[in-house]
Amino acid sequence: MRTDISNWMPLTVSEIHKLFSDIPIRWCIAGGWALDMHLRKQTREHSDIDIIITREEQLIAYQYLNRDWMLYRAEDGKLSLWEDGEYLNSTHDVWVTKNDESPWAYQLMIIDTEDDYWIYKRDKSIRKPMAEMILKTVDGIPYLRPEIQLLHKAGSSKVREKDYIDFQTMLPSLLHQEKAWLKSSLNRQFPEGHDWVGFL
């Protein structure tokens, strides 16, 4: 079991694109990188890189990635090796490294779907068609829509300073319908109110 959670040397966006383009699954880049890709510029340093895959396609991803990488389930604050053939029913995060001494290279975020809809893990009534969830750069690199990424940041039990900065950075470029969807989703998850709603 590894405990070096700060030992990161993330792959670049182009390296991730090259790696995942050979895997026959739906995927996209998420996290802060997804927001920067939407803005077409890097706005801050990124300590890691996140890739979304669907739960139903996790074993396909595993079979391709396991050839060259070691995959660790991140659950309950612990990292444990993802065994060959093991179906992850509830795990949402998988950390990936070259070997048991190498830095972490990227993180898989496993999302749940139903009838080709993405389901928000913190409020299952919030969902979006998978076809509308992913945008692409001019180079064809898929990334998570900004309003969905911002919901993940805002909806966390602890909104970090960088999440608030990301929100303020993205706000001027969000379209009316993107703001409306984010506002509606935050109101649904937080009926008692959320700090970001007033800006939307």
C-alpha cells in the first residue's frame, strides 16, 4: 500500500491524449486542466491531471492501461492495488503510476451513467446526456464541460481556494445557459444556499 499522496509528476495533456486515443472507450480530461482547455490558455499551475471514464467501461480501460501502468484504487483515504478482473462497484478515483516507486502520473475519475446519462455522484437527480457532457479542443482533445466541472468543485464538502479562483476565472466566459444550469444544480444540491449562486 502506498502513502506518498503528494508524489506527483503528471503527464501532459498531449501525452494523455496520445495514450487514451488508442483505448476504445469514452473519456475526457477533467479538473483544472479542463477549464484551461476551455479558455484555450493555462491560467495556473496544475499538480495533477484527471481523466474521466465511465464505470461500465472501466475493465476495458484497465486491460489497456495495465500493460504499462500500475493502477491503485483511492478509497477511504487509502491507496490499494486494483487487481486484474476486479470490478469497482463504488470506487470513484484511481491513481496511476509506472511502478510502485514512480511518481503518480494521472488520475482516473470513474463516473456512473444510466440510459446514456451522466449521473452526479453527490445528487443523483442531477444528470446530463453523455453526448452533451464533453467538448473538444481544436486539436480534438475531449474535456469536461465547464459548468459540470465547476459543479464538482462547488459541490465538494470543502471548496478549496483554487476552486474559488477557478470559478472567478471562468465566470466571464460562461454562456447564459451554462450559468443557468450550474445555478439550478447548486440550488438543487444546496437548497439552504451556496456562496457561488449569487454570482450566477
